Amino acid sequence: MSAPATGDTWLVVIDPQAIFAAPDSAWGSPFFGEAMPRIRALADAFGDRVLVTRWMPTADRSTSWGDYFAAWPFADQPPSDPLFALVPEAAGLSPHPSIDLPTFGKWGPEVEAVVGRGGRLVLAGVSTDCCVISTALAAADAGAHVTIAADACAGSTAENHAAALQVMGLYPPQIIVSDTAAVLGTP
């Protein structure tokens, strides 16, 4: 991939929130701290072509989300709860407001309106095995060109991270699994 800062590619940072980063959170990724410096390096290179998403617990409880929140009651909090705040290291990653959605996958009209139909995007963030894979598959299905910066993603476990990367790797050329150095064009 060519240098993203000069191209039409967008970086989408998936859910860099306290609920997914805090070691004491039931959803905290033990690899978030390793991924964050790579996310920052990518964001610095992409400049104003960065979007940051947040998962918000506002889904309709009359659907399967009701069962989901029954299984995970600690996350059934108002959207203003500090659990859903961006981590301090994510402050300033994007000049755009965060895209807040009550879905695992963040691809949809809100992101597509910015990156364009058939747009090019690099995905980074958390969790590789939930929100990143859900976003990647939906974006590819909609015709977007998706690159996964695998080392800038954090899974719930090392095994789940690897499994999600393996599944996303089954979708070339629509989804390409890569790493930060390759995305940035550095050796």
C-alpha cells in the first residue's frame, strides 16, 4: 500500500474505549496497550483522514441485544458512563467527531458517507475478534477496499485475535491483512 497520508485511504480506529482497554473490565483486551502506539503512528500518518468509532449500549433490548445485555449486565449502562469514553491515548486521533453506534460492526452509512462508496480504509482497534472483524466483513461486502493493520488491533485473547485474522485473510482482494510498517511503507 502506498503512503496513506497522500492517498484517498482512510484510517478507521475501532472503539478505543475504556471498556475495551481497562485491565479490570470484563471486555478489556490484554493487548490494547501494545496496539495503541501503532494506532497513534497510523493516525499521525493519516492526518485528518482518521475516523474513530465508539460502541454505545443503546441497542433495542427487544431484539437479540436484550439477551446480550442480560449476559453482560456490567455493560448495560447509560452512554454517558465513563466505560464508553475514549481512552486518553485516543484523544486527538481524529479531527472528526467520533462515530457512535450500538453495533459491533461500524461499517454503515455514517462511515461510508465519509470514505465514499467503494472507499479504501485501514482498520485498527479493538477487538479484532468482534468489532474489527464485523466492520471488515460488512465493509468488504459493501464494496470497500479494506486493509487490516493486524499489529494495531487487539483481540480478546491471542487465539481469538489469530482466528479473526485468519478469517479476514480468506477475503482477498477485498480484505488484506497487513501490518503497520507495510501500511506506512516503512521497512
